[in-house]
Amino acid sequence: MRLPVRPPVRPSSRPRPRPPGTDPAVAAVAGVGLLLALVLGLTPALTAFTAHLGAALVPSALGAPFALPALRAVPLGGTGVAQLLCEDFAVAVLVAVAVLRMRRHLRLRPGAGRPRRFLAGWSALVAGGAASGVWRGLVTARLVEAGPAGWLLHAAAGAVFGAVWGAAAGWPAGIAASAGVGKISPGTPRTPNPSRAAPGDPQSPGDPGPAHCDGSRRPHPHDPTAPNGEAPGETRS
């Protein structure tokens, strides 16, 4: 008795969607955030920026944090190690919030096009700038020994100006996030499935074999109803 043969499983030709944490857009947004923090941490770049855009220092004179957090290895000017560590922690907050925002977008809209992906990368840096601005505002309130109202005011000012700086500097993150849209890896070629072959196909188990001279047809060799692939009444020689 011949056992029925299970047809092979055809692999899908569609590329499997990547998990949100492994998408290149997440790494691109995180990389842009770190790059901006490194550039702001360079003293020559900071000096040139403030020399050409002196109006950007006005919010800082009123107590709001300046620009986005800067990543440095040594304190700047008369600041101490504690303030340096707080600024570096603000960089970590900026990158973490931007990554979480980008991952949420990829989880909710995995098939978004370039415009949506650009807005997601741009808004990710805006959210990261606002979150890091809250932390920097609280640090400033602690340094000036502000009261309860001062803590709230500094935190709110840090969030607002952090979001503004994030919106001004977030376009590179949007470009980096939308760069990989549309690049789909080639799918796996499909394997023929005998159970779904068209009538007349040699791989179709239900298709009768070639006709004899007398008009009768020999059962297909893969027909499970014929023992050992032979037609009823026929024997192997």
C-alpha cells in the first residue's frame, strides 16, 4: 500500500517585515542625534555658530537651555563635572526618546512612504529635544535654587525651546529615516506545488497520463489511487 505524499510547502516570495528595533531608520535617527550632540560638543563649532547667530543666545540669557544637549568628554569653561554628566545624560534622553518615537511609527505604519517616514524622523528629534529640554531645565532650576514655580517654569521653557531646536535641526534625521524606503530585497523563488499544478501539467497528480492507441488513458505515475503508479489491470514486467 502506497502512503499519500504530502505536497511541499512553498516559501513566500514576499519579504518578511523587519521588527521595528532592527529597521535601519531607527539606527539612522539615533546616529543623527548623536552626531548633532557631538558637533555641538566641539568648541570651534560652537564658537563659530554663536558668532554668526548671536540671537540664538537670547533664550539662554533668560534661563532656557541653549540649543540641543552637547556631548563632551571634559567640562566646558567653568562648568564642573556634575554639570557635564547632566548634559551627557540629556544626550542619552534625546537619543532614547527619538528612537522610541521612530520605533512606534514603524510599528503602527510599517508600510509608510517617504513623506510619512520623513515626518516621523523629523518629529522624533523634536520629541527628543523637548524631553531633553525638560531635564536640562530642571538642572538649571537646581543650579539657580529656584522655587516650586521656578522649577515648573524652567522645565516648561526647556521643553518649548528644546522642541524648537529639534524642529530646526531635525531635517537630517528625517532625510536619514526616509532614505531606505522602497529598497526591498528580492523575494525567494517559489517552489512548484504539485497539488496546485494546472491540468495537463506533468506535475499534476490528478491529470491522466498519455492516451494509448485504443483511446484508453494510463493513470498518472503519481496518482495515489493506482498502486505503484500502475493502471488497474496492468502488471509490471
